[in-house]
Amino acid sequence: MNGDSLQECVLKQIGKYEAVDSNVLAAALEVDHQAIVGAIKSIQCFGDVIKVEPRNNKKWCVTDEGKLVIKNGSYEYNIYQAVPAEGILQSELLQKVSNAKIGFSKAMSNKMIKVDKKCEGGARVFRNQEDLKDETWSNLVALQNGNVGQVGEKVLAELKKRKLAQEVVNKSFYVEKGDAFTLKLEKPETDLTAQMIQDGSWKTKTFKEYNYNALGAPPAAGHLHPLMKVRSAYRQIFLEMGFTEMPTNSFVESSFWNFDALFQPQQHPARDAHDTFFINDPAISTKFPQEYLEGVKMVHSKGGFGSQGYRYDWKIDEAQKNVLRTHTTAVSARMLYNLAQQKEFKPVKYFSIDRVFRNETLDATHLAEFQQVEGVVADRSVTLGDLMGVLHEFFRKLGVHQLRFKPAYNPYTEPSMEVFGYHSGLKKWVEIGNSGVFRPEMLRPMGLPEDVNVIAWGLSLERPTMIKLGIDNIRDLVGHKVDLQMVYDSPICQMDF
């Protein structure tokens, strides 16, 4: 029977009986129930020809194991039957009856038998009651005959637990005539054509109604990664606060700008290959502002500007080594040097958000590269109090309203502060950034006036994003393990402290 003829048979049955059940219909037409369901679904495509109501009919039936019990008797009753009036050794009984362990345990719990462990020769089993009937067998027979009402709810639950019976959900459809019922299916037209207008056939045609509430197909489009959404939000905050974005398109820096210009000694552990990626080609840089280079050399080796320096033999060879920048503060140093070369000093506010690279061991919270967010303010007589005020305003815009500051050490800032924010979700204080006032040993060799101070701070881009999205492994946020559905669904991310 093909699909069209099956649809016609279904419609004839509905026309004859007004309403039918799909299971009854399948039995009457002697076809598979799924074929009937397919015919019903296809008829629904023609509009309101039929009305369909899904129904779930629950039915208790006996399992294969239960049928064996009906045939051979229940395990516990077989144990009971095998116990003679004078009793029997427990060991002998267990060898005499099949499924003895299950039956023995059940017979004991039902108090059908009892055990006397003090008998000579070992534990001996006796009947605890006489003339018992096999209740399990009787209940299963009642179920098999469809007499579920004879079996109580507790008994049904017990039979189900023993896997002797199960409740089966029989799904079907109740089908009746619709408002547009017809025995002959005609697919409604979707378009009014010129031919229909010319020959007048449109008068006898049925047309599919427009669904003005239907949503259009979403256009295929790319999605911003959560980190890029956070980056956009941070960038907007900086711009609202009047900051100018620094150019950070150079990932390779010389050690001079990455370390020496920041008053970081050449023997510092961070300049070791275990912490920094060094470049092989080109291995060194040779073009530096000569006067500035001499000033950096002097403050490192001899001191100056109120500092005694590090008192070591500063070497140009070490400063020339090219590295993948370990922080965007190297860019800040270049910008501040360029600011110092202007004839007249003007206060500036800079920011940058870009990648930096560290030779880290990869784990759940560390990658070899990450995004650094940095803000820098240069002005006359700017103080630590100004830094704290700017930080409060910056983090307030991020959604962080409770801040704490903890003294810290950085080679190029003094004083320095770690910034903590209270996370109401985690119920604890979380480190969210680092900050400080740039040292005179860093600023004065550039040529900045003595009354000009520079405050700065930085934070990670990845940490707040992981907290917001509930990610505990950074490799689920960045890399080949990223869940693309998470990228599609993630909203613009704020820290939400």
C-alpha cells in the first residue's frame, strides 16, 4: 500500500466513524502503526482536514522473566515447596532448587521459612507456615490476563523492582474530522499565478494562508568570541573616560624597551629563557635613542634621581636581545618617551588591550599567551590618591563596586598595589588587577619633567570572562577545545561582582 492510498484509507475510516484511534486504525488496515502515523502527519500538511490529539496509554505487562515464573512458579515458592515437614539442611536446599539464592532470600523476608542454626549438622530450614499459595504467581497471571485491578500498587512496585513486570507506555493519536474535512486531498496553492487569473481557475483553488507570525530564517553570520566581546566592552569604558588607544601591533620588542626602559635589572629572573620567549631571527635590535639609552644605562649601573640604582655592569648586548613582549607596558614606555620629546608637556591618558607572551607551563589557568588590559595616566603632580580614584571609577563601570588595595612590589612602580574586588557569587575577594606609580628611575631618563608623575594599572582579560561564563579551564575558552555553541550563545560579558 503506497502513501497516497494509505492516506485515502485513513480518510475513509475517519469519514465512516467520525473519529478513530491510530492503534485501532493500524490493526483494522493491517499495517504498521508507524505507517499510519506517517499518513496522519502528511494529511495534516493539507490544512485543517483532520484534528489530531496525542494520547499516552499506560499498560502493565509481564516481562520474559515473569513469564518463566508463570510457567515454573516463583523462586520463593519453589524454595518453600522443597522444604519437607522434618526440615532440610540449608546447604542441601540451595543445591536442590534453581535460582535458590534469590528464592531463599525472598522466602525468608516473606516469613515463609525459618532457619535453626543450632541443629546438629548445620543450619536447618523449616517451613514457617503451612498451606501457602504462590502469591507472586497469582499476581503475574492476573497481570497477564489484563486484570490489573486485582493487583495492588505496592505489589506492582515490587514486581517492577524484581523485573517480573513493567509498565509500558503505548503512544497513539486520536484523529477526528477537522473543519475542512474532505475525502479528496488537494494541496493548497502558495502562489497566485498569471495563468490562474487568465483561465479563472483561481476561483476553485484553495490557497495557503500567510503566516505573518513566522520568523524568517536567520542569516548565516559569524560570531564574536567571548574574549572579543569583553575586549569591546573594556575598550568602550576607556573611551568614555577620555583615554586614547596605544598602537600595540608589534608583538616583538627588544629587551631594552621590554625590560631595561622599565628599570628591570638585567639579572632579573623574568629575563630568563624559562619565563620569556627569545627571538632567533632577527636575534637583536640595534636602533635605540642614544641619549636615552645612556640615561637608562646610568640609572641601572650608578643610580640617579634619588636612587642608587642596581650597581652592576649594564651591558648593551643584553638590552639588544629581541623577545616576544611579556607585557604591553613596553608599549607604554615607548609612548611616554615620545611624550617626553615634545616641546611642551601635555597630560595624556593612554590605554591598550592586546596579547602578551610568557613561557608558562600550560595548565588549567595558564597559557603561553594572554590578553593584558592596561591604563596609563601622565600628569603633573598626579598621586597615589588619584590612582585609587581612577581605579574606583574604572572598575565601577565594569560592575565592581567593592575594592581593596594591597601593597605589592613591581620593579618599575613605587608605590605598587594589587587590586582586589569582592565577588558576591564566589563569596570571596578576588585579585583583579595590579597598579602603581611609575618610578623616577623609569621616567626621568626619558626626559619627562620632575613634577610629572605617571600612574598605571593592568588586569587580565581572560579571568573575568572565565568567572562570568563559569569556565574553570582556560583551554575551554581559548584553543581547539572551544565549544562553538558557547561562542554563539555567550552575551556581552561583565564581571558582575
